[in-house]
Amino acid sequence: MDVLDLTRLQFAVVTIYHYLFVPLSISLSAVAAGLHLTWMHTGSEKFLHLTKFVGKLLIVTFAVGVVTGLVQEFQFGLGWSAFAKFYGDVFGPTLAIEGMLAFFLEATFLALWYFGWGRLPRRLHAATIVVVAVGTLLSAYIILAANSFMQNPVAYALDPQTGRAHLTSFGELLTNEVVLAAFPHTMAGAAMAGGGLLLAIGVWRLAADAAFRTLARAGAWLMLIGGAMTAITGDHLGKVMTAVQPMKMAAAEALYETTTGAPFSVFALGKLGHEKPFLTVEIPHLLSFLGTGSFDGTVQGIDDLQAQYVAQFGPGSYVPMIPVAFWTFRLMIGAGVAGMALAAYYLWASSSSRRFRIPLLPAFLQLGAGVPGWAKRILLLSPLLPAAANTFGWVFTETARQPWLAFGISKVSDGISPGLTSAEVVASLAGFTLIYGLLAVAWYKLVVHLSRKPLAPETPVEAAEAQPVPAY
């Protein structure tokens, strides 16, 4: 691997690791806010305990996300200074706003919420966690707007003297058609991620407290509804992607020839190339519908697009890594569907509705039959499926854009830091991998520790009498 490939690998490791915590922070903040408001409305002790528990999970996850997010932003100076210099005027406002949201707004109000129990007025205290939830959404939108510029550059002009890109309209940057499609898709994926974590913890601790059943079912609903919304929003995003990056859609199907009524391969066995693999399972016309909205729509092929880009941008290869694009697209869909299936099964099996028997259906699939032990062990793995779906989705999004750093105007090879050596990249990559591994272990142990603790720890009578009565 040369220095360019090593630098790309380093950025990929840092970004993928960071993004494991981003969707969790987004969904956990929304869940904590929802539980807090539910407790205020109902006065139920169960929702009070669940609010505090989810809030603690949020704090641990948020802390790791902030640390890894800082490193990700430093990558622009560490490995991609040429890109940062050229597009700094475009990216600068988005990164600055996101930093202020994450460090000043979200962190401050999360601290106010955590330390404000019994100290802040009831409504003001509830407002702090709502601000955190809204702040995470705004922060995500801003970062997605920056990424969407790389997918579909808008609102910029090149300085004729320096050649640097200047932002011409911040509003146009925030209303890029790609970010408008990507934001709801990403938030739906975040709902799946948080739901998977809460489902696993709830199932694991069912016997400890009845409130964990509420947590597990809430997580399952988040996972199921989030998955459905991911599919719906992904359909729209696919059509936008086809319009602005037709090569990406062609690579997703390894479609070399322009085709009307193009099929979608659910599975393929064999080499992906001009000749079809010797074994494929196809759904007729589906790729055309995904890309154009019409079952008889025309999807441009890789060969035609390569010739078009050579004529437009000059000699070179404009074809991404086809096997990576092809399989990550399917693994993304497969992991998401599997997560939805797990959530739907738990909701079915744990339903409190009157049980009735369906002939020929196994006992563990009957309504209200309960979840057997082996199924609970599988459900404990439910956080892995949304994490895999999110990861494969981002790998597809970024690698299928190659060789472009910013589509149509800057290649990846143009953005790397000058003078960077392979030894420097390997050393920093090894250091990041080691530190991130330790952070992963610490996060996991903290989550397990918090989950093992009783939701409502018993307080000695003497200590309870000595405590001041909270304001609410």
C-alpha cells in the first residue's frame, strides 16, 4: 500500500469507529427526552428510572463520540491538508458550527440536565434534555451538509488567482438536494442503532426489573420503525444519488451496459464484470425503479459513464471498486432487514395480547408465546445489525464515489498532505487503533456496569430522611 492508500485507510478507520457512537448519541438523546417528558406527564416511577438510566448511557456514549470526533476533524490537517486548504472556506463554517453545537450547546445542556435533578425548576430541567436532543439533530445535519458537498458540490466558486474554493451561499449549502435526502435516511438509521442497544439491554435484564420490558419493547419499536423509515428514505436517496452520481448506482449493480428496465441482483456468485456471474438471483426491473422511479427507466452503464467522464474530465479511470460497491450495498440492506426481523419477532413473541395458536407455526413463533432462552441470546446481538448496516452504508457511499474527493472537481489523490510518508501514516494509524481499542473496551464495560445496576437502588431509611426533598 502506498501513502495514499494508507492515508485513506486511516481516515476510514477513524471515521467508521467514530460513527459507531454518533447514531447512538442521536437516538439515546431523543429517547431520554421522550422518557423524561413521559414521566412528567404520567408521574410513573418506572419512566423516571428509565429516564435516568438512558441518560447515563447517553453520557458515556456522548463522551466517546466527542473524543473520536475531535480526532476525525484533525484528520483534515493530518492527512488531507491539501483538501483542507483548497476547500477550507466551504468546510470551515460547517465544522465550526458543528463544534460549537457539540461542545458548547450539547455538552453544556447535558451537564445541566444530569446535575439539575432536584435543583432546577421542573419545566426548565426537562427543557435541557430536549435542547440536547435538538442539538444532536442540528449537529448531524450540519456535518451531513459538509459531506453532501463532497457528493454533490454546490454553493462554491473558484478564486481565479489562488484556485481555492469559496462559499457563495451558506443557505444553498444547507439545502443541497443530497443533504435533504440523506438527513432523514441517516436519522432513521440512528433510530435503528439506538433501538438495537436498548432492545439488547432490556432483554438481558428482563428478570431484574419489569421496567426493562418497557425498555426492550421501546427499543424493538425504534428498530422496526427506524428500519421501515430507512427503506423509505433510502429509496428517495437512491434516486437523488442516481441523478448526481450515476456511476455510483451503476457500480452498486456492477452494471456495465446502459440498460432499460434494469434488474437488481439480490445475490451473485462468480466474478463481477462485463459478463454476468454464473449464478445470480435477480428481481426484474427493480434497479430501474430504485434509480429512476420507473420500472422501465434507463440506468446508465459503467462503460458509457467511463467514456463520458474521460471526455469531460480527461484521461483516467473513473470506475470505483466494483466488488466493494456491489457487496456493501447488499450487506447494508441485508443487515437492516435482519435487524427489523429480530425486532418484529421480539414484539410478536412478547406481546401481551391473548394468545391464539396458528396451525403448523412453531411454538416460539406463536403470538404471546414468550421468548425462549436461545432466542434471547440471539437478541443480545441486536446492536450489531444496525451498526453493520450503518457502516456498510457509509463504506458504499464513500468508496463508490471514487476516485473523486469532491465529485467532479477534485480527486482523492489531489487532497493528500504533501510530504507525508508511509511511516508517519502507519505510526499514527497504529496509535489511533490502539487508543480506539481501549476506548471501545472502556465504553463496553461502562455500559455493562450501568446495565447491571438496579434501576431503583434501595436507599436506607436514615439516608432518605436526611436527604432534602426535591423540588418535584
